[in-house]
Amino acid sequence: MKDAKHLDREATIAVLGLGFVGLPLSVMLAEKGFNVTGIDLDPRKLASINSFKSYIDDISSERLTNVMKANRFRVTDDFDRLEDVKNIIICVPTPLTADKNPDLTFVNSAGEEIQKRLKKGHLVVLESSTFPGTTKEVLLPILEKSGLKAGSDFFLANSPERIDPGNETYRVDQIPKVLGGITTACAEAAFDIYDKIYDKVVLVSSAEAAELTKLLENTFRFINISFINEIAMLCEHLGVDIWEVIGAASTKPYGFTPFYPGPGIGGHCIPVDPLYLQWKLGQYSTVSEFIHLSDEINERMVHYIVRYTKQLLQAEGKDASPKVLVYGVTYKKDVADTRDSKALEIMEEMKAEGMDVYYHDPLIPSLRIQNDLLTSSSLTDQLLSDMDAVVILTDHSSIPLQQILDHSSIIFDTRNITRGRSSVGKVVRLGEGKKI
């Protein structure tokens, strides 16, 4: 059963959650001619949007202003606006609890708000990354408390987000969109509208298949990055440069995909999604050894970076409250996002080891480490000279690399950006095979 109104570009779409997924999606939909209602409970986000100021790097304030002034995009904290829409897309956070279990608080809350206002003909699509079964086993029962039945009265599907913050190569609508419905009718209703939004829609057999697709993508990356980080740590004992080896292996035209070491995997997706899958597997009394080991290695990287930094300082006789400058604290280059950034954990452990920690990040003016509020230090020649070591954790495109090389006595480069560059001080790269 298809509803013709799902094909109408004038049909209003509500997007629940206006974060790193919801805001770019909302703006893109509005630019395509849909009337979009964004719903979020954060007054700061709503105030920023209503002032035509984007808080997401990938969405310029100009693009936001254009869709707002065209009355294609409106924002509110009032869930009663759901009664005026035909399509509802859920983009709320799906974090982990303190003990690394799925936290579906926001999904459950969104579901409850929707079911209070659910009407015949509504399409609801969950885009938040989550474990297989969430749409059918968690969201569906909540929505059907309304007395309406999925597949006949309303339509429910899953289409996991594939937004890559900072990626300027692909627009949101250029990335193929995976989609799976609770029923065939649900899949058809969702496909009708998603086919008008995205260049390509990949229809799978079920919501569970769509959910697992996203987890497979990020678990693949999680395992491979953790593996190459383990090899980088082992290179300290092997005396071999991991970067040279990766470059050589990459010359093979088949069978090898290069991944690169770093200070640990951060962000809301790659280190989180695999643990959603691990939790789900636990319901069947089984476990993924790959995910378990990868998570351990990812945590181990923090200790390794701190230990190696400490050894570098000690080797140069700078072990009495050494001053250490961390360059870059975001989980990814050129993205103003510190969610689950390993840089913050590294800084905490450095402080616990007696280091006097400073940081510079052009995208993060201040941050809190334990109980201390730190501000980004101005990157002057004098500051670099005063530091006992500089640790590069995030390689922003704007990094003044030559300035750092010219004025730092010790540089620990975890991103291989100093390779082949001259320096007045000592430079050590993560995984280059040097034992301190």
C-alpha cells in the first residue's frame, strides 16, 4: 500500500534531533524543496538556528539562512508539531552507558512522543545507529501503543545515517542510502520518499538488515584501525617503520586496504557502534572476539601514548613536572567535535602522571579535563620553546607544522605529518620503530 502524499515534495518532514546528523539532513531536505520541521529540546541549538548561525561545520550559516528565510525549515521544541507532518525521521543520539551498554533513552523518548501523536498514514524512519532489532523490538511496540498497526495504519522503517563529518567529497544525498522496513508496505512507503531525496536507495529485506549494515561498516573500520594500532605499538620492539610498511603494502593492486595508526579511535560512531553489536550478541550468549580485542587495544593506545611521551621526556632529562603541549584535541581533523576523543583521555592520564598539560586546537577554544577548565593556548614561538614536549594528536589542515618543528625541543607525532621534515629538536613518530 502506497500513499501518494509521500511523493509530494510539499509534504512536511519532521526531523527529531538537530545534531551532527539531524541538522545537515534537515538543511539538505529543505534545499530540495521539502517543508522541514526540526524538533530538539536543546534551547541553545534552537536559538542558534533561529539566529541563522550554524553550529555544525558541514553546514554553513549561509545555507542555513537561505532555507530559514525561504520558510522551508522551522525549528521548535514542541512535539505537537508532529500532528502536522506526514513523515518523521528520528536522528537522536544513541550513546553508551558507563559500562558500555546501549543507551536508548533518546530513542525511547522520541518513540513515546511520536506515539502520543501518531496518525494513520504517518511514516516513521529511525536513522540513529543502533543494534539489530531496535526498530522492530524497541520502537515498534512503543508506537503500536497508539492502537495503530504498522504496515497498514502507519509505516515504520530503518535507514541508518551515513554522514561523515568533514568529508567534502560526498554530499549527504550522494551517499547511497540503505533502507529496510518492518513490512513490505513499510519499505515501499519509505522508499517512495527516500527515492526522491537520495541519488541511490539500497533496499534491504528488513529493518534488522539495515541496522546491521551500519554496524558492519563501522565494526570493519574499528577492527582494522585497532589492528594497525597494535602493529604500530609492536614496531617499537621490531625496529620497523609501520608507515613505510603500509606504503609498501599499499602498492599491491588487490587484497589490501590501508588503515593508519593514531592515538586511538574517537567520535560517536566507530568506537560505539561495534559495542552495540557486541551487546546484542550477548543476548544469544555469544561474543565477537574481534570486537572485544579491538576495544581493548583502543583503550591501550591511551596508555601507550602517555608511556611513550613519558619515556621521551625522561630520556632527555625532563621528568620533573614537564610541560607538555598537546596539539589537536578533536577526534578527527578539521571537525570541531571532541565526543569520545582519546585526546581528552590522554591529557587526563598525562596530568595523573605529573605532567603540566597545555593544549592548542583552533576549533576548540576551551575544554574541561577532570575538574580543570583549560583554554586553548596561543601557539607562539615562545610557548613552543617553553614546552618540554609537543604531542601531535590531531593533524588539522591548519597546523603550523614548520613553526612547531622550528621551536620545539621534543615532538611526538602520532599522525606521521612530520615525515621527511627537518626539525631543530628531536622528532619521534608513532610506529616508526624507535625504542626509547
